[in-house]
Amino acid sequence: MRSSSQFTDATSTLLSDLLSINSLPIPSPTLLFIKPTHLSALTTSVLEEARKSSILYSLAWRHKLAAILEGFMTKQSLWDRLVFDGARVKVMGKGAGTVRGVVVSGGAL
Amino acid sequence: MYHTEYLISDLALASYSIPSFVLTDLSLLSPVLETHPPSAIITHADFLPNLLELIYDSHDNDRHTVLVVGDIDTKKFSRTEKLKVLKWEDVERIGAQGDKPPISTPSKHHYLRCCPREPILSSDPQDVFTVSFFLTPSGDLQGTQLTHENLTAGVAGTRALLPLSSAMSPLDTIVSAFSLNTSYGRVIAYTAVYEGTNFATTMSTRLITPEGSEILQ
């Protein structure tokens, strides 16, 4: 049972909607054209998974946030390798390695 | 998800300059049938019983043709005196075998095509090829006319969203959370066709569920 208050039913519905693609006979997705709600469901799930599975989460998050505020956006930093990659793979499956671009539209981010 | 049939129908109607109506929501079906009755309706087999009910309720004297994608459950419907119900696969097969009439290409200049069987109007990029009906926030029915130019501009814009260094290519797979019944969803689908990528939509974009009677939000 999930205990975090951030993980609602809506999040898991949206997430399973996105992941329904994995059952189709097409290659793993590379580009996602999704709605803001899907994006927030995805990010919430990944961060939640990271929080659950690693002790270093708070440290990793602080470093990641500082880097983003400086302008470094990367999936290849040390903290990604230690904490976030595993979480991404657990949530998205094969898509964690193949998704290279996300286009969000249909509402405020 | 029957994207192939949708895209083929869309492209066929557009290239022969036959205007099409697209609904973003199934609840719009009865108002549109009353105000803008179409000559033919393309639907999925799961929705066929509901569609037939609606047609019988609204128009008793108009002859409709219904084109059905998917397998028809013949137990569920029987009255077809006033309607012509055709299977999409049959229509496609017959069309593929026959002679292809010349297709009008969007062009501002009229020019002779070799061996025309009948006069073809050359269509303008600014011709309306589809009307998309949607509900305003206050609940009124509204329609947007889309031209060939609109859709082409949409595809060009969508391609430009990615930087040139990592542009779209046939190696990509596009996943869209936007229904093909919306303009944006359609544009994404056509971008996928243009770039040769793989394409899929998520389950939430479906308008017609297997139960048939539900109308999705």
C-alpha cells in the first residue's frame, strides 16, 4: 500500500494510461505528446519511487534541484546514476531508456 | 485503436475534396445529426447499436450509409431497411481492385491531367476539408472549419518543436495522449505519418469503449 499523500488514485490512473502503450506491438516510445496531468503523474511517480528505494534521496534531490537552477539539465549526473535512473526504470520500464523528448500541451504545466 | 482506418478515411475524403465532420465527443452526435446530417457515417462496430438507435430516433426519412470498422456482432442489430451498412474492409478491398479515378491535388493552378474520367475540381489549400465539432465550456455546440493549410501548418509546427540536432526520424516512436478526433491529435498523427515514425495513442483517447454505451469524458 502506498503511504505517501502525494500518490493518489488519479496519479495511478494517469500513469497506467501512459504505460498502456507498453502492451502494444510497437517499439518503446521515444517522443511523448502528453497533457500536464500526465506529466505530473509521471514525475510524481518517479520521485516517489526514488524516495522509497534510496536513502540518498534527499541529498540527491537537493543536488539535482541546485543543478537545474544553475541551468544543468541532464540525465547523466552522479545522482541520476545512483538514485533516479533506477526509479525511472521501475516506473516506466523500457521507456526510461528510450524516451528522449516530452511535449506537453493542453493546459498549464 | 483503429488509427489506420481513421487516417486512410481522412486522407481519402480530403484528397477527393469531400468534407468530413469530426466529433470530439459522442454526446455531440445527436445535435450534429439533426443540424448537419451527413450522407455517410464511419464508426466502430462497438458503437453500431447506439448509432443505429440514434439514427432511427432522429431522421426517419433520410437515407444514411454507415461504414463500420471492426467485426459486427450480427446478434445485436437487425433492422437495416432504411440504412445501408457496409464493412470498411469490403469497401477498401473493392476500391483497391478498381480503377483509380484521378485525385485532385491542392494547387492554385488548374492544369490538365492525362486521361481524366470526369472533371475534377482542383482544390485550393485554403479549402475547408473538415469541420471539427466540440462543446464550448458553456455547453454549446461549436464547429471549427479546418483547411488543408491548417493541418499542414500544424505538422510543420510540430516538427519544429524538436531541435534540428535531434529531429524526428523513422527510428522514433510517438505516443500521443490526444484523441485523433481533436485537431491537435490529428496533427500529431499526421506528423508521425510524415516523418515515418511509429505511432500510438493512449487508452484515454478512445471515444468508443467496448461496452459501447458509455460516453467518455
